[in-house]
Amino acid sequence: MATTVQQPPIVDRRKPVAQLSDSGNGGRFTPSVGELRAVGDHSAAASTGIWVILFGISMSFAALTSALVVRKGSAPDWRHLTLPSILYLNTLILIVSSFTLQGARRRIAASLKSRNASVSNVGLKVTFLLGLLFVGGQYLAWSQLRSQGVYLATNPSSSFFYLLTVAHAMHVVGGLFGLALVIRRLSHATLQLSTLDIVSRYWHFMGLLWIYLLILLRAKM
């Protein structure tokens, strides 16, 4: 009598699966099984997308800059605008937030690439709070100008000031939503390194853009 021998199933060992276990301690996670490199893979499409977005934002503010220069040079009704001093404190806050975010990114990246490691989301939360302080500081600057009787339609210089600073603040708020997403995913152990890198690039760009705008406002207001 013939005996039929079943062949053992073929297991594909080329694609290890990474699993993260959430320790439940304030957004800390620990690796479980597999290679964490699978979780931290970069997405080429996402990386390209963020550069396209940043290029579009740059072109928008370049157009506003060109309009400001042309408007100031072609109209006799341009009035000097004294910038609120709180803008300089806001600048420092945004610069510090870039450092805190970069420090958090390095720690998280190292944890995603190593086994039996844990990382805290404190650095991300500090960056988020600093971003809120920046937006709040910008609102105080607008309030100071309004208390002096300087509004959007008061004169061309005030119009450009409000337009540039409000547009930038709205983009910073967009970055805050990105940080909130990163914090949430980190706390649920589903964060990918590509997502963190995209948010970091956007946030650092917002800092550089604000420094440019402050220099522009000082020179042209």
C-alpha cells in the first residue's frame, strides 16, 4: 500500500513582521517580535509630497513678498509700522521648538531601529506646547496693534503685516495638527519614521519661514 507524504508548508522568511507592544505608560512603547526596520521604512512618495507642499508654500509667500515690495514702491500712502516687541519672543519660542522636536525625532528614530527599547513622547509634547505659545504670542501681537488703532485696512503696511503673519500662523496650526497626529500614533505604537520625518521637515520649514518674514517686516515696514 502506497503511503502519501505531505510536504511541509513553505514559510517565507524574507519579510519579518514588526510588532510593537504598548506598555501603557504615557505614550511609551516597546518592540515585540520581528525587525523594527519594517516599521521605520521611509515612503518615497510621502517624502516627495512634502517637498512639493513646501515648494508651493514658498511660492505663495514669494508672491506676497513681491506684492509688498511693489506696493510700497509705487504708493505714497505707505506708513511706517512699529513691530510689536513680542514678535521677537515668539521667534525665540519657535526656534526652541525646532530643537526640542529634533531631539525627540532622534530619540524616536533610534528606538524604532533597535530592539527592546522604549521612548517617551515628552519632547513632542513640549514642541506642541511651544507651538501653541507661538500662536498665542502672535495673537497678542495683533491685539497690541488693534489697541493702537492699527487694523487690517488702516494702511497698506498694516494690511501686509496682518496678511503675512496670519497666513504663517495658519500654517503653524497645520503643523500642530501634524504633531498631534504623531503623538497619537506614538502612544498607540503605530508611528512610522517617515511620518515623523515629514512633520519635522514641515515644522523646521515654518521656523525658517518665520525668520525670513520677520527680517522682511523689519526691512519693509
